[in-house]
Amino acid sequence: MDTRTDLLIEIGTEELPPIALPTLSKAFGDGLRSQLESNGIAFDALEGFAAPRRLALLVRGIERRQPDQETLRRGPALKAAFDADGQPTKAALGFARSCGVEVEALGREETDKGVWLTHRSITPGKETTTLAPSMAEAALEGLPIPKRMRWGAGSEEFVRPVHWVCMLLGTERVPGKVLGLETVDHSFGHRFHHPDPIPLENALDYAERLRTTGFVEPSFEARRALIQSQVETLAAEHSLKARMDETLLDEVTALVEWPQALLCSFDARFLEIPSEVLIETMQSNQKYFPLEDAQGSLRAEFIVVANIVSRDPAQVRSGNERVIRPRFEDAAFFWSQDLKQPLADLALRLEGVVFQDKLGTLAEKGQRVGALGRELADVLGTDATLIERAAHLAKCDLVTSMVFEFPSLQGVMGRYYAERSNEDPCVCVAMEEQYRPRFAGDDLPKSPCGLALAIADRLDTLVGVFGIGLKPTGTKDPYGLRRASIAVLRLLIETPLDLDLKSLLERAASGFPEGVLGDTVVENVLGYMMDRLRGYYGDQGVSFDSVEAVIETGITNPWDLDRRVKAVAEFRQLPAAESLAAANKRIRNILVKAEVAPEGANRVEEALLSDPAEIQLASRIKTLASQIAPLVAERDYVGVLRTLADLREDVDRFFEDVMVMAEDEAVRRNRIGLLQSLSALFLQVADISKLQ
């Protein structure tokens, strides 16, 4: 008899939450895999299926039963198990009794510490059919479901009410109960096209039977690819291109079992509304795919993916066109109402919008951001009054009707309203760019005003929220301070901007009224952001110690710090790197014991230099100090470390030939000063003693 077969587990439910469907499917698969492994049941592969009304797993090549388990118990030592007459002691009798056998049936095990009584027992493995229901229950219990539902008169809970549980091992139904339901050997098809049971003769028949009989594509990946193909093909047939948002595609895939793409249209007069509004309405509210022409302009058409093969597609098309019309009418009304006044007229309303109880209103925040932004004008090469104007208008669109209805369009609508109010182009672009980067990998602002707002607004939030004691804890970060920190660091490093972060934080803190912020707010925010910087480099694959080697120098200019980190990463590839890093560790230890700072180089008296190795090292340090000075001034840190790499042989020879801690105090102090001078050369870039 073949010991391997296939196991199918399908949980049939009410419509599952679409956004959570992929996560639930993956967690179900991970949970069952963990159960199989912990129970010692071997299998070849595990395939997951996920559709609006079902979660299913197909385990291929699964063993029909657990392997037998051999247990070895060690009892008392032989010398303690029998007395002088060879009779079993109480220890031996008790051990035999606990094993359920006579003393004579016990075995012996010889080790380097003596001989021991043992007992070997075999526990027969359980049948997979016996274990499958409990393993499924355990896997379902572990799903990430924030709030579970109950249904009927039972006490069972799940993300949605469960209507059937199909469980087959090969061709046989697995008997048992899961979530209070007796298992069955059939599935169910599409709610409308095939609501009747679909008998399954074999676990492997599952997917194909649902496709050919039940009007259900159970594979999430296959259904997603089918939807994408249908939408793109239908758009191309009309010389159009669909906006294929990945998140929307996933959500639509989780909403339909048997996708059918249909082309629909809307009144072209709505194209007078900003395209972002129409796209947001179609994608977020209706789950439609917007269409563009070859030039990328939005067209008055969209594609809907229906969950039914209609005998009258015109009715389905008409229904979707009818649903979108009032939403567009509302958007058109909001647009016309908002345009009745210039954007600047809305600034007064910000005086009544609280940013945070202790930190004032949005109007007050705008004043602080404008003042901080002015100080960035020179380095950004723009007019300070433009930055201040942009800060004054930055949050005005938050009180418009359109943004109240579509919060995700903040900034975007600000740009449109600023353009309609004939504001300076730099100010208009800044309305939208102030929120960039919005997520990891997002584009950075390009305009000077946008850069100024993006930096100043986030620094004001960081300093203000930290200053009143609301530092993020655990997973709670209501003000998005982690994201704000990474954004500021990216803006300073990647733009790049030669600005000192500590000075910026001090200036941001000075904009708050006296007594609002804690005394250590700048140090706290700076430390927090430096921790985020470590994560920023970690995501890029830069080694932790390369970053620490630079941060330990106390540099707080992110752009300058970035140049140093990259220089250290390049230095590590040089043949001399390992030896010089070890030498710097040794120097650091010597200076710590001597209680002198490595940064401050004592004057080295040439008259006290006697050993050829120390004379040579002193000469090389003096020469290289002159050579690297212009490189340090130019911030050519790669050049600095490459130049200092030439010290390797001189440093090695010094430590081989010279006793630093000489008995003569003057000589000892002079040699320590020489090491201080050497350490100070490297510290102009990084503390390479931190390199592992």
C-alpha cells in the first residue's frame, strides 16, 4: 500500500474581508505546515487557495500516518539498582513499575560514567485522518483575526460565519469536526452560477472541479493574473491603457470568484475635475480600473470586474455607470464650491483647527514651519519669502470640502487650488511635495519650497511631540514620528543638503513658546533619529559597525555622515583595513588606560624619539597629516582613508618594536602622544577601532 497521498482542507465561509484575504491564506498555510512538522508528518508540498468564500489547502504527498516514536528512559545506575546479593533495590523496582514492565525486561546502557538501567518503548504513530481535524483547528486558531465572529447557537468563532468544512485524504472523507461543523466530501460553487454541492472524488480534483463545474477560480494567483489579463486586453481593444494599481488588483481579486471585465463610461464633463479626484473615486470607492489614452490623459471610461457572467451585460454596465454618477456629481460640487475663494482666504480657518492640545493650532504650526523654512532658503537657493508663503498656505486645503471627502488627496488639491489662486509656481508645487516621501522608496521633493516644507514641517512635529513627552513606544506611533525621522534623513542625505541636524533641531525647538518643551528635547530627538539612521543603512545592507564607526565620532550632519559611512565601507575592502582596525583598537585601549582622550593630540617631542620604528611613524604621521588636510577640507573621506592605509607597515613595526608604556615617564608620555596623533588622523573620518 502506498504510504503517501494528498490532503485537502477547505473552509467555506461568508464573504471574507478582501484586504485581509491574502494574509489569512498565508497564515493558514503557515499554521498547517507548522502543525504537520510538529506532529512529524512528512509531506512533499503545500498549496494554498483563497477566494471570497473559501480558504483551502492542498497538501501533496502527505504520509498516511505518523512514524512510530521510540522513547528511551534512563533509570538508576546499575550499582544503585541491585544490592550485594544481586536483588533489585526499591529504585530498580520503582523504575520498572513506572515503565510498566518487570525488572528483568529492563535494558542496560553503558556510558563513560557507568552502567544504567534503561527502558525502550515504541509509541505507534497516529493515522493522519485522526490528526487532521485537530491540526486544522489549531491552524485556524492561529490566524491573525483582530475581531472574531460567532454565528448560530454555537460558541465557535471565526473571521466570518462558516458554512462547510470539506476534508479529504486521497479519496476518503476525513471524519471529524472543525469549527463545530462535521466534515464533508464536497465543496460548493459560485453563489449564483452553481450554489449546489460539488462532489469531490479525490483531493487532487479540487481546483479543476471548481473551475469546470463551479464557476470558481480558487487560486488567488491564477485569478489575479486572469483579472489583469482581461482588463489589459479589454483596454487595448479600445486603444486605451488601464491604471493597474497593485493594491486595487489584489482587492478586486479578493472580491470575485469568476471575474468578468466590462468596459463602462461616464459623462465626459466630469473630466473638468482634477483627474486625481476621479481616479480616487473609481479606485477606492468603487474598485474600478481607470483608463488613459496613449498620452496618459484620463478618459471618460473605466473597467469594472464583475463576479458574474451576465446574460445581459448591458444591464451590469448600466448599473455600474449609474452608481458612479452621483459620486462624480458630489466631487464636481465640492470642486466648484472650493474654487469660490482663493486658497489664502482659508488660512484664517486654520486658527480654529488644533494640531495638538499642547502644541497649538495648525495656524501656529504654519508660522513655526515658515520661520524654520526661511533659514533653509540660502542652502536651497530660493527666496525666503516664497518658503514662508508656502508654509502659510500648506495646510489650507485640509479645510476644503474636497479634502474633507477625500483625505488622501491632501496636498494634491492644495496644488490645484494654489494654481487657481495664481500663487507662485514654487509655492504651488510645494503644496503637494511637502508630504514626500510618503513611504519607503517614494520620490523626494524637487522644488526648493517643497524641500523646505518637507523638512521643516517634520522637524517641527518631531520636536513638538517629543518635547511634550509623547515619544513612540512599541508599535504605537500616532504622529508617525518613525516615518518622519526617516523622511528627514533621506531628504538631507539623498537631495543632498549640507545641513547639521542638531542645529536644525535646536532652531525648531526655539520656535515654541518657552516652557512648552522639555529641556532635553533636542538630545532626545537627535538620539531617536540616529537610531533610525542605523536602520536606514541596515536596509541598504551596510554593516552595523561601519555605521557605528562614524556615529561614534559625534557627526550630526547626515549628508557628511553618509559620505563617511561610504568611505568606511570602501576602506574595509583594502588589504590594510583589518590590520589598521586592530591597531586602532589597541591604541584606544592604551589611551583609555592612560586616561587621555584619543581626539586631542599631545605635542610629540622629537628629541624623546629614540627607536627607529617610532621615529619613522612620527615622520609618516607628520607627512600624512599635511597630505590629508586638503582632502578633509574637501570632504574626500575615501581619499583620506586610502592615504592613511599607507601607514599599515609603519604601525605594525611600531607595535612590534616599541614598548609604549616605557619606565621613563617622559618617554611614555611622548609615545602616548604619538598614538594620540595617529588616532586623531583616523578620527577625522571615523573611529575605525569599531570595525569588527
